[in-house]
Amino acid sequence: MPTRGVFVSEEASLLANLIENNVEINNSCGGNGTCGTCLIQVIEGLHYFSEVEELEAEIKRDRGFEENERLSCQSFIKGKVTIKIP
């Protein structure tokens, strides 16, 4: 699995930051939090992620996501994290 470091802006979603840095990630709904295709796994730094809002919580429940799985379009980062794009 290739690894890559990128710096992210706290003002933009993780998805927007990944796209800005030319990191390939699915996002069928354009970052609206409705499709679930921008799923990422948090390897380290889950505490640096923004809180899970209701829209994401509903998708996580409906699809059985694990605690460390987040939608990148709904996530904002405030520290160093390690993620995996499945």
C-alpha cells in the first residue's frame, strides 16, 4: 500500500483536501454526505477528527461502519492523522 503525506487545511473537509492534493478517492455525491463512497479508515489520530454529525451518524448506522471509519466529506482535521482509503 503506497503511503503519502499531505498537509490539510482545517477549514476544508478531508475530502476537499485529498482532492486538492491529487489523492484518488471515490466521491459519487460530490461531498454531500449521502453516498458513503468517500469512506476512510482512521489508523491513528481519531481524536483529531471533528465530531460525527447526524447525517454521517445515520449513514454509519445504516451501513454498519466501524468506530474508526469516517466519511471524508464530513470530516475536518485538527492534528496529525494517519488514514487508509479502502
